[in-house]
Amino acid sequence: MARYILPFSSREATLAQAGGKGANLSELARAGFAVPPGFIITTDAYRAFVQTNELQPRILALVHTVSPDDPAALETASAEIRTLFERGALPDEIAAEIRAAYHELITQPSTTQPFNYSTIQLPLAIRSSATAEDLPGLSFAGQQDTYLNIVGEDPVLGAVKKCWGSLWTGRAIGYRARNLIPPEEVALAVVVQAMVASEASGILFTANPLTGRRDETVVDASFGLGEAIVSGQVNPDHYVVHPGDWQITRRTLGDKALAILPRAGGGTERVARADGSEQALPDAAIVALAQTAERVAEHFGSPQDIEWARANGELYLLQSRPITSLYPVPANPFADPGLRIYASLNSIQGVTDPLTPFGANLLQILAGNGIVQLLQIPGNPRAFLPFAGGRLFIDMTDLARDPRLRNFVTGVFERGDPGALAAFRRLVAQGRIPLQPTLTRRRAWHLLRRAAPLVWRVFRVLLIPERAAARIMAILEQVVSEERERLSTTKDLAGRLHLLQTGLPRVFVRVITEGAPVLFPVFAGLTIVDGWLQNWLGEEPGTVLRVMRGGAEQRHDGDGPEIVARGAEDPNGSGRGASGERVAGLRFHVSVLKRLSEPAADRAAHARRVFGKIRNARRRRN
């Protein structure tokens, strides 16, 4: 039994033994997809070669002396390491196993070639497959080498050593260092396959890597071997397929001015092409490829980046790996299928750093369970705040569908996540958000009954703010005291976790019920001040929030803290940006919001002083 060789059918072709590419190809082959025949030279062979030739100390000495941000030094170290591999002696046992697997492969009937190889040796593709390659969170694409159209025993053995050496390309050394992957732990397997003499080849993404849309399959195709596309040497055809009805929704023909073709006797050659008007793939083949890719994505459970080839009218899969550039979609199994609209709670709250899973889970328990209890509505609490990419999201789909509530959703994006506003408006303009009234009379009456006590408390706060402030502080002190008492009687971890799960929603409901009426005038004040800035000074919507989030410079004088707003294109506050001309010299007091809780006479006097300054600034500017 071979120690260093695995067939594609082997379940031992794991990431550790076969590398990322080898493990994925083995998985595809075992699942019944069309993969060219071949075998895997395991990472054990790499380690045995390195040990026999005593390369590891010299490799580590070179790698540890270079900075990942010094390209020239990385390339120098890489060249020295790769020379060590090419000069190293291949252990006899490894060479014998490779030769045996090679002869078994070339004697199999081939459907990947356009002619009979009974008298000509089958050309092979020798591909690198690193253990730190094709991982869900990392992309090593193109950092290790592939050798095409390799013919004969000795060229195959030479290509294998070159593949091992390509584990230490300058790009790979730097990328691993920047991602804190220890060089001592990496190894490389080698995939040996029958090379597809492709009429056309290319890459496919089961989700659009540029827009993130999961309902678009993107295909790039050109004539000849796929190396021309992967290396960026050709402008390929570009097709977009909709997986729902399998219609080709976009078609852009590239010039395909170059094709890389196998050369007789081994190696490849670049051939110029004059006519780019011919499609590299017929429509039927494009759809068939997209349908195959959809099954591959379903098999792996995530969107895939796939390399493919077509020969003799048959499609072959050469590689499949996760698309690493996609932002994760909020996992909300409780939502209806179809297009969902999410607003980032982090953006609305001005939280730029990602949340830890524990922190996100606490907020889901606090707010999600609290909303269910507060409004007494059915549903799973986590459906209100799904988590993805270190951020919490609010599902706005039902609100966006209701024509009476759509403006509210627009306002949320406008004030809390302006970057998402354009995307939301585009979806509305394209008619992709169907109109469907969700605020029924029954639901509206239920929400009104729950909100009525809060409305009354808001009016009470406005009438007697001093008494309301004292009352809410007393209630909050009582809530803190009660929860501390519960905590003191709970000793073990399980009990404390249970207290978190039950106590956080209870605290949320109490604080919102009692505290929201006090906070409402503050938020209303933000809206009022923002409106004044728009109407009086021509500022953009959301200026107050931008100022509060740090988009301004704070100063002090005898009246208290003041803000000098910065222009959108004037980060230094010089007053020379596009909006800097409007705000040059403008100062307004954030203490206006603080004074909402002061006696009415004091609030009015301070407001007159502040907005007198604003009017004077406007007159000076005009």
C-alpha cells in the first residue's frame, strides 16, 4: 500500500494530507462531479523530502529574517529557498510511488483529450495544494505554482519538486506572515491530473463577488487553457446567469486576443487570436455550467469560486474553493425566503468595531427577547437581530414592503446608515421590493394599545421634566438593586447564565417602559436641531448625528462646549471643501440638548443666545 499517494476516491484526502485543492477535488470526485482523473502526492511526501535534504532549518532562517512588507527581500528569500528544493534529492521510495501512480494514470482511457493517446503519452497538469490554501477565511489563489502539459516520468518528478518549492513564493511568505500563519506548520501536497485539452475554459462564481448578490452566477470564459484568465493575460467573455430561471441576464464579449494552448511534446504556447466576436461558450453550455456550479455550492454549503474547462463537448471541474470576498449574509432561518432588507444596528448606533459573538448574543437576548416581551408579539427573538460579520442587523423587510412605512425605512437608512441608502433606493426603483401592506388594522391596534401608556408618560415628562428625571433615576436604582440581589443568590455558572437569559429581557422591558418617555424629548431634540440646520444653513440631513459621532471639532468658551462642523470634503476644517464654504465659522452648542432637562425659562434663554449666534454667522457669511 502506497504511503505517499492518495487516489481522488480516498476519504483520507483531508486538508492536512491533501492540501486545500486536493481535498476539494477529492470531495468533488466522490460526489460524482466530472473531475479529470488523477492522484494526490500527500504532504507526508513533502515533509519527508524536506527532512531528507535537511531543508527546514535553512527555510526558517531565511523566512524569519525578512519583513512581510519588503517585496524585494521576500523575493530574494523565495529564490534561495526554491533553489534548495530544485537541488534536493527525491527519496527513492517517494519517486517509486509517483512513477507507479503515473503509469497507472496514463494507461487509463482518456476523455479529456481531442485525440487518441495510444502512441503518445498523456499530458498532465501538476498543481500545488497547500495546507493553508482555499480556506473559508483566506485566499491563497495564485500564490503557488501549476505546471501544464507535462509529459514523461522525469518531467513529472521535476515539476513535483518545483511545486514543493512554490510553497515559498514571495507572495505566499508575506501573506502567511501578515495572517499570522506559522511557517513551521505549513506543508504542500501535489495534485497530478490528466490535463484537459480545453476548447474553452475559465472561472465561475456562484455569487457575484463584486456586488455580493447571491442570485447571480458569474462566468468568465475564453478559448484554450484557463491559465490565460487566471493570470490576467486575456480579456474574457463575461456572462451573468440568474439561478432562478437560468436565464443569461448579461453578456459581454471580451476580445479574447490571446489563447494559451498545449504544445506538442510538452509545455504551452501563447497564440494570438484576431476575432473576438465569437462566444467562447454556447448558451446551452453556459447554463449547464451554471447549473452544475449551483449543485457544487449546495454540496459544500457556501458560494464557490470554480475553475472549469470544456473538451469534446464535456464540462470538467478543475477546482472549487469558497469565495472569500463575500460579506456574510445574516443567518435568519425564521425569515421568509426571498430578498431581505437589513439595517446594520452597528451603523445606526455608531459602533464601528465588530462585536464579539458573546457581546452580540447578549444584545440579542437583551433587545430581541425584550422586544418580544414588550410588544407581546409572536416570533423567535433572534429573528429581530440576526448576527453576521461581527455586526447585528435589524430585519426591515416587512416595513420596507408596506407603502405606508417605506418612508420610515428610508429615514432609518438616511440617518443611521447613509451608505446603504443608495442601495435601498435602487432596489425600490427596480421594483424588487414588492408592495405588501404589513401594518394591518389588527396589528396597528395592538401596537397602539402597547404604546399608549408610553405616549402619556412622554407628555408628563414634557410638562414636569424635573420630577420625571428624579423618578426615572429612582426606578433605575431600584432595578440595579433588584438584579444585584438576584445575582448574589446565584453561585454557579449555569445559574448565572440562566439569570442573564431571563434577567436581561426583564431589565430591557422595565428600562424602556420607564426610560423611553425621558429619552424621547432628547431624540426629538436631535431631529429638531437637524431640521434647523437644514432649513437655516443648508446643511445635509444627519449633520447632528455626524457631529455627535466625531465629525466635528469641539471647542470651549465661556458659554460651554461648542462644535465647529467640518465639511464633507474638508477633514482639516479649513472651510475650503465643497460643504466647507457653508459651515466656515459656524458654531453651535451641543449643550442645547443637555438643557432640555433644565427649567423652561433657562432653556429658552440659552436657546435664544445659541441661535442668535447662528443667525449672526449666517448674516456674516451672506
